[in-house]
Amino acid sequence: MITDAIAKLISGASLSQAEAAATTREIMAGEATPAQIGAYLVALRMTGETPEEMAGMASVMRENAFRVEPNGDVIDIVGTGGDSVGPFNVSTAASFVVAAAGIHVAKHGNRAMSGKMGSADLLEALGVKMQLSPEGVNRCIGEVGIGALDIALWDLAGKHHGAPVYELLGGHRTKLPAYASTIGGDRHADGLSSPEAYADFAEQCLELGYKGYKMHGWSNGDVQEESAMIRAVAKRVGDKMTIMYDSSGHLKTLADAIQVGRVCDECNLYWYEDPYADGGISIHGHQMLKKTVNTPILVTEFVRNLESTTDMLVAGATDFARADPDYDGGLTGCHKVAVAAEGLGMDVEIHSCGPAMRHLMAACRNANYYEVNLVHPDCPNAWSLPFYTGGYSDQLDCVDDDGCVGIPSGSGFGVGYDWDAIQRASLETTIIE
């Protein structure tokens, strides 16, 4: 069918809806060669796509799509992809703002076509798992987002009682050992473009005072490249810093994870995080991995709620729990995870950075390192939000000479808010009385 469609388009004629559908069905069944697909797309562009052709192609794509059926209303945000102007990722940035306002967003997106980075590329670079099953997507849409209100309520409670949040949670320490957590690898000359670049950046972080350093590798998950990166960093700073590695689920198979895991063993890494593309949720898969790899495994970043995380711990699928107030039910949900891990004689590592994360970790006896993420040798840290006053920062230079960060003093989270900046970034305001 596709050869007939190409010939017809080259002659200057358009396809009927049925012909476009049949051609697309052949492509999606894997029966067309890359050369045929390329020729078909070029021919469509030359003649100009008609509404009938677009409808035929879209109908087949819908037939073959995995359906995601979240509970409640969900919106999508469509932006500037394909316009050939090359702006930054407007719709993706808007999605974060809308989601922060409490609205569920199911963000569509693709790889770069007309610009330097598509929505999928950007989200992947920020550590978002892009290969989730439909069930996993449903969980994310349904469960992520409840943390923001809980976090705000703890801040209000602290201000009401005139006490810092970490004291309300039973905490005692006011300094937290920190590790530098890199953003994913890139191909820029001044960035994280090679194993040696990661090692150079590790030395820079060591000079700043950091006692720990975690690598997020490249999104293509190449075993040899990831292994070379780990070895380069270990050779350069392995006797001076605690080293961790986070695959972010980019290693494709269990076999890949075992290969890289053996390199982690060889280099005496502190932990091996989200090793491969199971979505970070397979109990059996990580049990199998732990039979072969000695480096402690850290998963549950992509597991939501107390019960599922506890199941992973009890089953021996992970050596640490992960908890993030933004995603795991706020401070209340994360504190429950920390207590559950402590009851099992295990540790919890707090994910990401921010005032809420600092106060939570200060109240967790069994948490080891504060994550300053996602840092880069040549770019400011986008996770250090520009809405706090009083000098609060999670930029790369936020640690003291001992490699620690402090807990903001004062009631609540101990930080002020730049309400003018927040107002400028707001799309909608809801007042809860």
C-alpha cells in the first residue's frame, strides 16, 4: 500500500481518508521500511497534507494508542513544537505552573524536531521516567500533586506555634551533610559531555566542600559509556568522596543493569539508584539484581505511597527507601515512610532539595545525605526556586566548608516568600479559608 501511496502523492494527487489510514496501518504494523516511511513523509509535505489524509492517519494512531484513563479531569497543554522558531519549551514550563496550582496535567510531547530540545527531551533531562506503562501514567496523574498542600499546612503550623517544622516533627540536628547530584549528561563542550567531564566536575564539587557526588548519566543508557563515567569519577575522587550513581531507569535491560552494577561494585559505590527500565517498581526484578550486584540498591523514587514503599523494603528489593514531599503525600506521607524504614532497621534518603526537604531530613535519624540537585558545571540549578527571600539557596555553592547545608531558622520553614515574583508567575489563585 505504501508504494502505491508514494506514487500517487508524487503524481500530485492526494490520498483519500481510507488510503491514508491503510498506509499508516502498514507503517505502524512494522511492514514499511525506513526508506519508504521517509519517502512517504516527504511526498506528503510536497503535496501538502489534506484534512482527509490527516483524519485517516490520526484514526489509525488512535487505534494503536495505549489508553490512559485517569480518574477526574485532566488537561493537556500544547505549545510551540514544530514552529521552526526555536523558543524554549513554553508548554512544558506552563505545565509545571499549572500542575503546581493543583490541576492535573497529562503533558504530551515529542523529541526535538524544529528546535534543540523537545518536551520529551527536556522532561527526560530533568529525570522524568519517559517509558512508563499506561498503569504507571495513571498512578502519576492520580497521586502526584497532593504534597504541595500538605507542605504548606506544615509551614502554617510552624508559624502558628512559633517553632521550626523540623522541631514539630521531632528533629534535632541543624546541619545536614550534602551531596552534589548532577543533571543528566549532555554533549556540550563546557557541560557533562564525557566521563572526564564528570570527573572534572566531581573535583570542583570536592573543592567546594561536598563530601558526596552522584552521577546521572546519559539518557541513551549506553553500558560502556556509563561504566567509563563511573570509573573515571572513582579514579579521580573515589578515595575522597562518597560516590553514587543514578541510572534514572535509562539502562534498558536487567542484563545491562547487572553489567553496570558490577562496575559499581568494582568502584565501591555508596548506592546504585533506579538501575534499569522496569519503571523503578519491580520487586522481583530488583531481587534478581541484588543476587548478582553487591552495591546497595536504592529504588522507590517512582513508587508512590507508604504501603508500596514498605512492600519494597520488606521484600528486600531495595536497601534504602526514597521519599519526596512533593510527590509522596507531603511531609506527613514522607515522615511515615521514614518511620517505617527505621522500624525495619533501614535508611531513608530524601529526594531533591528545598526548605521542606531540609526540615524533613533534620527530623529523620536514618537519613544520610541532603541532595543538592540537579547541578551542572556551567548552568545555575533550576531546582533552586527564585521565590524565597532571606538568602535561601540550593545553588551549587550552598554548602559550607564542611559540605553541609543548614536548616533555615525561624518558625515554619524559616524562609520568606517573594510574593511579587510568585504573583508574576501565577496563572490562577485559589484562596482556602
